[in-house]
Amino acid sequence: MPISVTTAVCNSWKKEVLMGSHLFKGTGGNTFKMAMVKATAGGSGTYDKNYLNYGSGSGAPTTSNMGTDETTDTSGNARYTAGGFTMAPNADPSTGTDVAWIDWTTDPNWGPDATITAYGALLYNSTGSGTAVACFAFGADKTCTTGTFTITLPAPAFNTALLRIA
């Protein structure tokens, strides 16, 4: 069975936000990362609102371990490493039009000489033992060959930000 990725905020994260487990602050906040989910035919996990935790390592993927579903840099240059990209800088949340959102000013990227194919991404709190925040589907496999693989984040606004609460 190929990988399945659905863009969704993880249900466990919604609960943990209410419990105060995630600190979104420009200074003194948690560290958030974005890990890449490999090409659709390359794995077997399901990444959606029910995903719980990043979890690294080998083995079959589960809702709490990406395992062998995390992408790799096949160029041999190791531009993509396990755990993914540290989302930085983490800014203080913003509000407007009845919505709160977070902005990261640096687009996740790996390069300059990476060869990567990915079908989606997982945003997670690496300070919080890898707690999953949201899954993102690219809609198709995206490939970069000996270049820089970049995920262009949407504009940070009430109706476009990558992560927002209404």
C-alpha cells in the first residue's frame, strides 16, 4: 500500500494546545520542525488528522513513528537529515479577523545539491517529544535533482498562514 497524506491539523495537537503543551513564542518558545514524507510509492504510512508523533528510526511506520517513511537525500550529500528542517525563527503568534496564526519567516529548504523526492510533510514540536502538529500533502510527488528542495510557505495572514486557529 503506498503512502497516504492528507493535509490536516492533528487532533492530538488540538487537545495539547488546550493543555498548554505547545509554546509558540519568538523567544523562549518550543522548537518546531518539518520532516519530509518520502515518495508515494516508497512507503506505506498514513499521515492525516490522526497522526500522533514524529518518532524517528527504522522499522514500519505507525501513527507515532515515521520510521522508513521519512525521505532521504539520494545524492549522497546528506542535505536532508532525519528530523527535517528547524522552523526558524519562530515568531510570536498574530491575530486578526477572528483568527490566530503563527509565522515562520524561513521557508524549509535542503540543498544546494540535494536530490529529494517527497509526497508530503509533517510539522511537529521537537521540544514536545516529537508531538505531531499537522500533516501536509503536496498532491503529487515533488522532486529536486541536485538542487535546493524548498517548501514555499504561504503568506502569514489570517486566511493564508500555514498554521492558524479560527
